[in-house]
Amino acid sequence: MANLPGSERRILTTHAGSLPRPQSLSALLLARMNRQPVDPATLARETTQAVAKVVKKQRDLGIDVVSDGEQSKISFQHYISDRLSGMEPITPKAGERQTRENMAFPTFYKGGAHSGSAQAKFACTGPIKYIGQKQLAEDLANLKSALGGTAPPVGAFVPSVSPSSCAGTMENRYYKTADEHVMAVAEAMREEYEGIVAAGFQVQIDDPRLAMHYMLTPGDSVEDTRKWAQRRIEVLNHALRNIPPERVRHHTCYGINMGPRVHDIEMKHLVDLIVTIRAGFYSFEMSNPRHEHEWKIWGEVKLPEDKVLVPGCITHASVIVEHPELVAERIVRLAGIVGRERVIASSDCGFASTLALNQPAEVEPEIVWAKFESLVAGARIATKTLWK
């Protein structure tokens, strides 16, 4: 089984990847994104310092499986704009994309894009190839440096965008079909996935588009969405073909943070497909009010023997700090279905929102860290219950 050290005696903790970054670093990343002059040495220094600080913060809180907090990335997906050839910035179309969510709640969403509804800022205009070797090497070096010198945590991972989420960031103006486009993206991203694993880390495939496609595509039925998802999983598995599954985490979520979220596809329509992904660990939302009840579906699907679940036990969809007892309840009831060694407590999604000018994070850092304190405390309570 794709277990981590210690999972045989306690509930381990982790998160979905993205964590608060210093405002000064955010300002530099925004300036670079907007093609404003940025001193490379200053950006490199601040990024290295931010990674060291966020890794220390995770370890001080008692998080077992840590990441670099995506400190160098403007978002979980748009960071790829300077790591792939064949992508060009474009002027976005006017207005927002229509989604099931903003069509149903036009007053709530009036005046601002919600997750996935912004028009594409990039287009694919040529062959997609991976050219991000330098940026990847810098990310890996920063994480290694931050981990050095003290007792290592249980594990460390680096997030990397999935082929479907990556392809979804751009208009396809080059490849004949959407399938050719996503296949090209997958083959390019394979180099990043394999590079992360070769450096000694787990790779986390950030794949929110898998769960968001139904909401983003009002014309598609549930069955249409399943067919779309099945093909995207085939493409992802092809990109992961050279990596042992136990070195892979797969994360999917619904993107929309503080919104009604009525049109999130139910997990029951995806779970049998998710367990076919070549990953040892499956990360998913389980703690926001729209999805908390879905823990029960894991008793209705055959979870392969070598797989571990990484459920969200704290959420990015609320500023309420979960009580540790509630966190423990979420862990214990899922462990009752799949086994205590097969549950690692996590967050629903990341906490450092995509950078936007003059917009504060939806969940302030002081609240984020309080949530993680509850996560760790809840895991300890669950451990006492499950290892009586």
C-alpha cells in the first residue's frame, strides 16, 4: 500500500499545496505577471526566503507532509505560462464565461469573476513543449534548502498542474482537436512530473478541472461529463506512465470558494473514475457543507488495496475555524470505512488565492494557520480514538 512512515500508528496530516505568501513577494509576482520591471535577484531572494518560512511554519504546526506552499507561483495553473512553449498572452474576450453557477446566481456573482468563469488570457499558437527546466530547478532547490538541516518531516510534495487544467487555461488555436491539444500538454508536463519525483519528492497533480467541468460546461450532461473525465484520466495516466503510483498524489476540487456551489458535480458521479488514476493518494473536498456528506460514497466503491485517501478536513470555503473535535469526527467516520492507515487528514483546497491586483485573500493568513492548528489537533484526537 502507498503508505507513509508513521501511518501505521497515527493519523498523518498534510494540505492541498497552496499556502499564504508574504505581501512583498505577491507584489513582485504581480509586477512580473503584468510585464512590469522586476529585479530577478530580489525576486529570487524573496522566493527562497518565503519557501523557508512557509516550510518552517508547517513543521512548527505539526504538519507531517509539507510543500513549498507554491510560493513562486502566481496561481496553481497560470504559472505554466512561462514553462511551456506555444503559449501566448491574449486580450481576454469581454465579459465572463457563462457557467451553471453564475447563470443561477447572477446577483451574487455580479461584477466579478468566480473560479473558472474568467475568459482565457492565453492561447496555444504553436507546438507545446516544456521549457521550464530553470524555474522547476529553482523550485526544487528552494524546497530542498528549506528542508535541510533539521529532522525531515514524514514527506514532502510539489504540486504540478494536470493536463486538463493546464489546457483549460488557453484557447486552442494550433491543434486540430481538443484531444490533440491536451495530449500535447500532457507530454510536455510529463517532464515536470518526472523531474519532481527524480528530485526525491512526491508530485501532486492539481486537477480541479476534473471536478469543475460539469459546472463550467452548462450544455453537458452528467454522462457527457463522465465521458470527458474518462478521456482526461487516460491522458493523465499516459503522462504518469513512468512514475510509481506511490510517488503520486492526485488532487481535485471545485474551485469556487465562497459561493453557493449548487452546481458542483456530486462525487458519486466521479469516484469510480478517480480510483483509476495512477496515483497512490487521492485528495478531495470533504469538509465544506456542499460535500461533507459524501464520505459515505467510499463505502460504495471498490477502493484498490494500494490506495490512500487524503480528505479535506478543513475548508477554504469558509472563514470559520473548524473545531478539532469536528475534524476528528470527519477523520474517524471515513477511517471506519476504509481503515485508519488509509486516511491522511488534509485541507479541501489551497489557501493562497490566484493573485489579483488590490484583492485580499479570501481567507486571511491568520485564519489559515488557525485552521491548520485545528487540523493537527483533530488528527491527534482521532488517533486516540482509532488506536485505543
